[in-house]
Amino acid sequence: MTDLTGKRAVVTGGASGIGFACAQELSNRGAHVVVADVNADGASRAADAVDGEPWVVDLSNTEALDDLSLDADIIVNNAGIQRVSPIEEFDPAMFRLIQDIMLVAPFQLIRAALPGMYEKGWGRIVNISSVHGIRASAFKSAYVAAKHGLEGLSKVAALEGGPHGVTSNCVNPAYVRTPLVEKQIADQAKVHGIPEEEVVPTIMLTESAIKRLIEPSEVASLVAWLCSDDAALVTGASYTMDGGWSAK
């Protein structure tokens, strides 16, 4: 088990899904976890569950983060939303919102935490990307664009942070059993013209060699390893957890 005793970890979108699984795993390994989420009740419940602290923050309000100073040894940029729509019907305001939450806010959190990480000579940045950070799917223009941007941001942070003991990596899962994925089912059924019960086997799992959804705990286990001293030379990487999707 990775020993993260004494480390302070900030996990965005930490009230549920992958974020909560990461909060649990990092806490189990000794870290003090700050659960960052827009849902105040959810953040408080999750923080209580991991003996951490809540941080109620709206990551879509990016201007409010411009002057942020963040005390964190570990940042897990996980918060995200999804919309499924053809480009010609995609709401421009929603496109901008997704970029703000999933690309601009991670930049600002990294920017806010790096001075402290540099001073300590140690830091871990883990960006929860997606198979859609390295592949594309129709009807997900905003999500795919944001994740591709996050991949680039992560690599730049790796190059700049390396001399200071700071690593930056992406974790790239396919479909994970989370509320975010469950909420997509109706939209996917609509744009593809199929019944909702066919979405998981014919849309979500069609590209994977292993035909099952990923569990949040599996993603969290990889995140925790990337935060360890064993992964000190692992940086600028993108770790696929996609059942073989990107092997094609």
C-alpha cells in the first residue's frame, strides 16, 4: 500500500463517482483529503466519510479562481459534466461551460498549487481524462475537446514540474459505472435512435474487448499509485483503462 501519510490531497468532483472513490482510496492510504464539489451536502457527506474536509466550490466560475492559492500536495482533477448532441444542435453556452469546468478550472487549480509544490520539492497532479482524451466519438464535441485539451495541459505541467519533483499524468478510463454515465443513457438512445436498454452493450461497450463497465475503485487504485513515490519517474503519461478500446 502506498503510504501518503502527511500529504494533503484535493479531489474535485469528490462527492460521488470516481471522485469519491479517489477520496476514499487516498484517505485509506493516509492522505488528508479535501473533497471539492459544487454540491454542498454531498461534499460534506463525502468529507465526513473519509475524515477529510469539504470545499464547496463552483468550478464553472473560473474568474473566482484567478487569484486562488492552494495548499495541496496532490491534486486530482476529476470534476466534469457531459452533454450528448450533434455539433449543429450543440448549445454554445453549454460548450463553453464544459471547457470551463473540465479544462480552465484544472489549469487554475494546478497554477494555484504549483508554487507550494515547488517549495516542498514534491507534488502529484492526476488528471482524470478519458478514452475520449485520445479518441473521439460522435455527438460529444465539447467533452472530447475538453479532454484533449486536458491531455495537453497535463503534459506541459509534467515538463515544467519535473525539475521540481512534481509529476503530472492522465488516467484515461472508458465508461465507468458512475452517475455521469447513467445520465447519458437517455441522450445516447435519442441521438442513435435505439432503446435505452441497448445503449450500454451497443454504444458504450462496443469498442472494448472486455465487455463490462469499469468500477470507480479500479480508477482510484491507479490514481493512488500515480501519487506514490514508486511513480516518481512516471510523468507526462496517459494511462488507458479502457478494456482495449484504444488498442484498435
